[in-house]
Amino acid sequence: MADQGQLPFDPIEEARRHWQERWPGAAAPQMVAVTSIMRVHQILMARLNDLLEPFGLTFPRYEVLMLLHFSAQGSMPVGKIGERLQVHRTSVTNSLDGLEKARLVRRAPHESDRRAVLASITAAGHRAADAATAVLNEASFGTEPLAAGQLDDLFDTLRTLRAGAGDFAA
């Protein structure tokens, strides 16, 4: 992500001010919360992708790699990967394309279901997963300056929103 320089003011706080002037009593707290979440997503993706770049990984590829790394057999049907990561099959295919090109994962027809494709992590994939995770852990997954308690509170808050959206069975 290109360094765009630090702004002399918080643009989201400025948006709140304009929102409240134009629509008093409207959803300013909701708007600034959503806008803040979206901005933090951009910040974290840039940080994580910078940390993972030396491994030839992006964060979406890392997530696929880790799912396979943690799986009991080291493999999983492509459709199940999308289901577990809660992303569209196209996103999984794009991630697998990059992982396969880097020889971290291989795809093969499923042995018992002709319609399915099985993705399997390679030995190089296991090594990359371990090395990349060490770097992410050292960098606190890019979440500095938040402390552990703040991160726990943030998780609990966002989990409530996710559960309310039907993201998982609470």
C-alpha cells in the first residue's frame, strides 16, 4: 500500500460532524462504526499482505494454506474450503491458483466424488505456513497498538454482530 501520508484530522470524525449537521438524530454512530471497520479492514489487509509478501502469500492465500495445514488429512474439497472460510468459490479458486503456482498446494480429482476437486498442502506448503505464522505472530497480526484486552473486547463485539447476522450457530 502506498504511503499516502498522515492526515491532519480524522476524516471519519469529520464525516460524523457533517452527518449530524445534515441529519440530526440519524444513524451517525452506526455510520462511523461501519466506516471505521471498513477502514481498519484496509489497514490490516495492507499490513498483513506486506508481512506475507516474502512468502509469496496474500492474506486470502494464507487463510487457505492454514485451513489445509490444520486439516487432519492435509487436504480438503475445494467447495468445503469456501464453506469454511465463508468466501465464494471463485475466491478459493484464485487463492489456490497462486498457491499451486508456488507449489505450496496441489489439486487433484477427488478419489470418491468425480464432481469434486481435492486441494492438498505440500511439504513446502507446511513449511511456508509455519514460517509465515511465526512472522504474523511476531507482528501481533498487525494489530498494534491494541492490547490483548482490547482485542478480546473487539472480538466479543464483532462476534455479536456476526451472530446476529446468522454467520454461525451461536
